[in-house]
Amino acid sequence: MDAYSYDETIAPASSGSPLRFDFRTLLVTVALVAIGLISIYSATHDPNAGPDAGPPTTFLSQLVFAIGGVVAMISLAFLPERWIRVSSFPLYAFGYALLLAVIAFGTVRYGQKNWIILGPISLQPSELAKFGTLMMAGVFVNREGRDLSNWRDIAIVMAIVLGPVPLIMLEPDFGSATVYFVMLLGIALWAGADLFLLFSIVAPAAVAIAALFGSLQMYIALGVVLLCMLLFRRSVMVTLLGFGLSVVMGFSTGYVYQHVMQPHQRARIDTFLNPNLDPRGAGYHVIQSLMAVGSGGFTGKGFLHGTQTQLRYIPEQWTDFIYCVPTEEFGFVGGMTVLILLGALIWLAVDTASHLRSKFESTICFGIAVIFLYHAAINIGMAIGLVPVMGIPLPFLSKGGSSLLLNMSMVGLLLNFYRFRTDLRRP
């Protein structure tokens, strides 16, 4: 039997041992969802509303999705593992169908056609498609004879994971597209892909970022990339090919920035490079966000007493800049609580992945950890001005039904696969 195949005689799915349910992951998830609901309530609360006004509509909508997310999470936690595998391809195909549907019939918001409106329900297909994409990649990696250290198999994984990206870029939604690239890197790294190949994929992105700061920074980045590639001691042809990708990316960044990116995307990059360039326009969100995060102090200003939040200095704070709410109203304590909970969830996902014998389950668990890590790092980075505003939600906190359903469904998979951890198996 393949070392990574699932042995039902060792770990029967029907085991009723209470130790096979991961209460830690469940409690961390519930805590994050609760903080998200509290933050959204505060961010959408109208201080001038009367006592009979009732909860904000935005909060109630998120609460409904949270309840639906709990149902999805628990259902997936106890779904037979074989059913999950069988559903991988249909879910992957369904994700493609949703992406095609949003291009044909989607609603435009903030210059992006990435929403499908079904009555009171709004769906973002680029979020939902991650689920099937991750599962489909897990199915391929688990097949006997697959080896991501060779170019053929890594190319197939790239086609699976990056297949939805062209459709997402047609919306256009650059932020969501980057998640698929990071997902690919995580899956490839965990599945044993060649490190030189992974470096050749990451290096062009690093050079492109350096090019945004100027030509000198780009040349320095290219020099560092070349030095690192030489340390891998690969053949001259392979090294030149890998380095050539970085050179092309570096010199094409200026053209992409000027002629391919939309005006609002260029404004986000300009704001990242210099938030004070347009303090009342493109830089307004970042400046106000920094003020909110910094003004909370150690214990914060108190629930519903955040100045930036309650006076609406940060427009639609309940989405991209939700991290400002717990940091302003509960200070350093609130901000660190969110970071610790997110870090704990990511660690639990990686820990589960490292104790699974099935490549299918292990790859999915690690992919989930990578998605959570990237979303958290980019969203919090946006709130404190470390990365450009990319429209990436903070897991479990940001307003968004599609995102919350996806995240809680992925936790459901973590809970399901936890039952098959090798360190929990009975002798």
C-alpha cells in the first residue's frame, strides 16, 4: 500500500472516541467569529439611532451567514471522507461555472465585476472557487506516482490551481488572484516540489515589487536573485531560464503599471508607497486606519466608543479595515487577541497536516493554513500601512458571507481530517 494512502483498518472513520474531535480548533473558530460579529456590530452601529432601531442590517446579514457557516462546518466535520474526495471535481467545476457566471451576469462594485446578487444574498465566486480548487489539487497530489519534483507534475498542479486566475483577472480582482498563487506555492512546498523551481516562481514577484520603488531597487533585487540561484548549483541553462523570468518581470513592471492596471489599482500602489500623497483621496483610508490602530492604547477606548469607528472616519470599515475596530476599542489587548487566535488556528491546521498519512488530507490542511496566513498577513498589513490595499478580507472578521462560509467550511475539513491523525490512533 502507498505510504500516503488512507488505511481504513488503522483509523476507522466511524470511531466514536471523543479524542478524535478537535475541540481546540472549534473553540478558536467560534472565538474569531464572535469577535468578527462584535466588530461588525460596532462598525455599523448608528449612535444616533433610538432604542427601538434594532441591530444594524449589516450585522444581521453577517449573523445569518455565521449560522449557515456553523451548519456547513459541522456537516463537513462528520461527512464521510470518501464523499469529500468524490465531490472534489464537481466542486472544482462548480467554481468555474460561478466565475463564468459572474463575468456574464455579475454586479459591478468598486470597479470590479465580482459579485452575483441573488435577492438579498451576495456571492463572491472568487472566494467560493478556492474550496474546490484546493480539494482538486489535493486529489492530484494524492495519486500514486505523482512527484512534484519533476516539471510535468508541477505543471499540472499549476494548471489546476491557477486555472481560475484568468477568469478572476477579467473581473478584474487582482487581490483574489494573488491568493491562488500563494495557494500554489504552499501546496507545492508541502508536496515536495523542487526548491529551485519554487524560488524561480517567487523571485519574479519580489523583483516586480522592488521595481515599483525604482530602477536601482530593481537592479539590487535582480542581483540578489542571481546570487541565490547560483547557490542552488543548477546547470547554466536552467539557472539562466529561471533568472530570465525575473528579468522579464522586472522590466515589464513599468508597462503593466501604466497600461494594464486600472486607475484604482494604481492609486492603491501609489498610496502604499506614499500615503500622504493624496491624504483626502486615495491615502485617506490608510491614514485613518493608522490613526485608529494607534489610538487604542493598551486596553482601548471601550466597546462602541472608538472615535474613528463611531464617527465613520474609515468608510465601510466592516470590510477591508475591520482590524481597526478591535484595536481601537480594545487596544493592544484586542489586537493581540485577534493575532493569537489566528496564529493558533494556523498552527493547528499545520499540526494536523503534519500528522496525516494521506497526501490528500495533508495537502488540504496545509493549503488551508496558507490561505488563512496570507489573508491575515495582507489584511492586517493593509490596516497598518505595510502592504497596498488589495481588498482581501480578514478571516472570520471581515463582513462578507461568501468569505465566512468558505472559511468555516475549510475549518469543517480540518475537523474532519483531525480524526485520522496518526498520533491519535489506537494501538
